[in-house]
Amino acid sequence: MREAARLAQEGAAEGTLVTADEQTAGRGRFGRQWSSEAGVGLYFSLVLRPPVAPAASAAVTLACGLGVARGVGDAAGVVCDIRWPNDVMLNEKKLAGILVEMTADADRLRYVIVGVGINVNQQSVPPELADIATSLRIETGCDYLRDSLLEAVLRRMNDYYRMFVERGAQPVVEAFTRASSYAKGKRVVVEGAGRRLQGVTAGLDRTGQLLLRTDDGNIEPILAGSVRPMVTD
């Protein structure tokens, strides 16, 4: 992502792609580490320049999650879930992480860097992650050509990104709601911005923010945060 941001700052065109065989300092949302084993995963960053104001950019994140989920599904014949805003899940474990970083002026986005890490041919994940993370190889027993997977994912990311640019946030929000079990009716815990909320997801607003019906009956818009399913005994 640092290299993609450097290129974007120097004027690199929309669609510029930076790939890595391994990451030694992979990172996810909220500064979390992303395990990036050499030779088995798919790690790339993409430069986008959506012609929208910063306030309208939330749907870009949703579009990226949709693209990765659908692209993986096309290439591997699986059905992925999406945990808001863009964690790609398979069999209730995290398969792919997406980090979206934006650079903006007051009234317009200058560029967006989309960093994607997909667990592809890993035969195992670190023990401390075994309950929450997985790979295509673990779930299907098959090995995959990473170049073919990359092509499928980029194709689908382009589809949803063009949908956003040409038609606005609404069709992306609607597509995300259909694709994600987390968008509506899921009992979850949300942590972030110094607070912890629990309740049932109540859909997305028109910009793509998650709505949470808390246990006291209020509807809270979630601007950012870590969303996890509520675990009951």
C-alpha cells in the first residue's frame, strides 16, 4: 500500500496495480497485523480515483468488498459472505481482508488505495487465528492459480466500482445488502471509537453506513468499527 500510495502521489493513473508475493509488514484495519506468507496468498494494492466528494466515498469500500467476494466465488466456485464493511468470509471464517485508505482535499477525493489480502493456498493458519481465519485451500482441499484468481477478482471489482461511479451509491448498497448476512438481522457486537455497542443490524443507510438497533431500541449509525457476531453460551 505504501508503494501504491507513492505512485498515486506522483500521478499514477487510476487502475495502477501493485502486487507482492509476500508482505513482511502486512496490516489490516485498526493497525492489526495481516499474516502474509510467501508464495501462497494473493496480496495487491490498487489505485482508484473516484470523481466524488469525500462524504460520498463509503460505498467505494462496499464495492471493493463485493468485488473480492464475487471474484473469489467466480474463480473457486464458493459462496462468500461479507462482514460489514468489507471482510470476506467463507464458512464463517475470514478469508480475505481489505484496507481502504483515502487521500482527499476538502471537496474531492484525490485518490484511494485499496489493499487486498486473500488467503489462497495456505494449508494452515497461525494457531492463534485458527478459529477466525481460513484459506481457500483449507476450505475446499484444492490449490488455485493466483494469477487466475487475481484476474477474476479485478474483473468483479471493476464491475462494482463502475456501478458506483456511473450510478451512485444506491445500487452498491442494495447489492451489498443482498450479499451480506451481516447487513440486516444479525446480532452483533460493534467496537470502535472508544465504545462498545451490541444489538441487531438494521440494514444500511443510503451512503452505506451500517445501522444498528441497540438493545435499548435506538438506531445507531456505525461510521466505523469492528463488527463481530454475538457469541451466546
